[in-house]
Amino acid sequence: MGRIGDNYSRIRAELPPAVEMVVAAKSRSAGEVAEAIAAGARIIGENYVREAEDIRRRLAPELLNGVAFHMIGHLQRNKVNKALAAFDTIQSIDSLRLARAVNKRMDGASPVPVLVQVNVAGEESKYGIKPGELHGFLECMASLNNIKVNGLMGMEPYCRDPEDARVYFRKMRELFRSASTSPIQGVEMRTLSMGMSHSHAVAVEEGANMVRIGTAIFGPRKY
Ligand SMILES: *Cc1c(COP(=O)(O)O)cnc(C)c1O
């Protein structure tokens, strides 16, 4: 196995078995993504619809068998149709307008699984629902029958020392827990997606059951 496969396998072995790993593949080539899949990766995260389409087009259907694509970047409403064709799950539902747009474009065959993106630190530069608005937001999801909320996705502020991010992961877990206790139609808190290359260990300690790893698998991005 090459370097990418080795990195994937090492991180996978370090994670508890119940924690799912999303391979964050933004700006990586189809060949690089194929190496991760060959090593066992089963969820590919992309930030752009175009990149997911490209990977799907370039890789053999046999290789993609059993591999899910998750949208983890900001989704523009005019890209919703294409996103629904390219992705199995949208992790980045970050506004009511987007949720409604996704709901409207689904034909109602079976609801599309989504996560609600939380702007856990209330950063101006980030998308997502503010913690204080999450409960009301989830209540609005009850009327959107074509989407199924399966949990939350959070992106912590950049902290050089991942220990400093612990407070945000803890906040996410608290939001996840409190959302689990008040049942809302079409909302189920199963997945808590948080933690990236240098912060995933702390995120898992604080309750993440899905982490999103890019750099630690592929190496530094080239842009
Ligand atoms: C790029 C990205 C990641 C992975 O970040 P790394 O530091 O490269 O592991 C995780 N989540 C989202 C939403 C991303 O855009």
C-alpha cells in the first residue's frame, strides 16, 4: 500500500470501531481518493458538487460500490439538484432556505439524509445554525417531509492546540444530547460529526461518532 493507504489504515485503527471516518477529499485527485478507498474508506466527503461529480465519473463503479459521498462544504441553492444526484448525505444544511430548497427538489421517493451544520462558536466567517437557534431550527424541520435529519455537524474554530477546541466539542455534544431528549418529527440524533485531522482524538473523547479527516491522510493541501 502507498502512503495514503497507510495513513488511512493507521488512523482507522486508532479510532474506536463505532466511530465513522469521512475522508475529506477536497482538491484531491481521483487517483488519491482511489487509494483511500482501496485501503477501506467508505465515506468520501467533498466540499464542492463538481469535485464529487468528477470523482464519481473517473473511478470505476466496482471501486465505488458501497462508497457513500457526503457533502461537507457550503451548498449553494442553485446547486441543489446536482448535489442531490452526486451525494448520498448532505452534512452541511446551514440555513432554513437551503433546507427548504433541498426539501422542494426531492421528488419524495425517499427522504434525503442530512445533518444540520452548527456554527458552534458563532464565528462570523463560518456557516451554520447558531447554538441558540438550533432548537427552533430543528422544529422547522418537522414540516419538511423530504429530508431526514440524522444529526449534527460541527466545525470548531481553528486552535493550534486541539485541547483548546475541547470546549466547542463539549458544546456540540450538549446540543446533540438536548436535541435527543425532545422528539421532533423527522429528526433523529444519531450522528455527531466533528473533529478533523489534528483534533479528532479530542472530538472522539467528547462524543463524536463521525470524524472528517483530510490532511492526515493525503498530506498538506497544495493550494
Ligand atoms: C477540509 C475539511 C475537513 C478536513 O480537514 P483536515 O484538517 O484536512 O483534516 C473537515 N471538514 C470540513 C468541512 C472540511 O472542509
